[in-house]
Amino acid sequence: MRFTQEDRFRHLYIIGQTGTGKSTLLITQAVEDMKAGNGFCILDPHGELCDFVMDRFPKERIDDLIYFDLSNTEYPLAFNPLDGTETEDERDVVTNDLIEMFVSMYGEEIFGPRIQDYFRNACFLLMEQPE
């Protein structure tokens, strides 16, 4: 299977039975990207593919590596969606996006108007006093 550089910028959905070369294809592409100095991202629910690619990562590019290990409970990945909001417009957008997310996850019957108001005010308070 051959991919042009233009093909690489499009979405790719790889399916197949166990042992048909899906991981090998991804490893080959990752190694090609490493050698070319390009960036790439691998989402690996099992960790084996990432381990295999990490073993081949060039030492001279080690400073370019960002590795998130979501299974590491000793150093968990932290994500604060409220961080970095400096203007009032940014705060409104982030807060409204979070409210929409919770409504879509739990529905209006759980995350209704009153809870949304409490949540909105709590977000604004946290963003005003980040420490």
C-alpha cells in the first residue's frame, strides 16, 4: 500500500482482522515521519504500538517528543479547560461550551437551567481567582 504526501493529510480509517498489518502500516508511517522531521500523533488504547514506536524514536529528536500515558496513575495527565481564559469573551465561550458538553452528556433533566446557572457562576469564580 502506498500513500502520497497529499494522502497523508486526509482522514484514514484502517480496519482489518488481527494480523493483517494495521499496526505495521501505522508504525511504518510514524517512522517515515520521524525520519523526515515531521510530527505525528498516535492514539493507542493498549500501549503496545506506542512502545514499539518509542523504541525507534531518534535520540536527536527526543526533545520533540510529547508522550501522554493515560494509564500512569502516579503522574496523571491534568487538563484544566478554564486555564488560559483571559478576556470576558473567552470565559463566556469556554463556560458555554462546558455547559453544552454536560447537557449533551447528562441531558436537561439532570443538568437543567438551575444547575447551569450554578455551574456558570462557579466557572466564572474559578476563572477570576485562578490560584
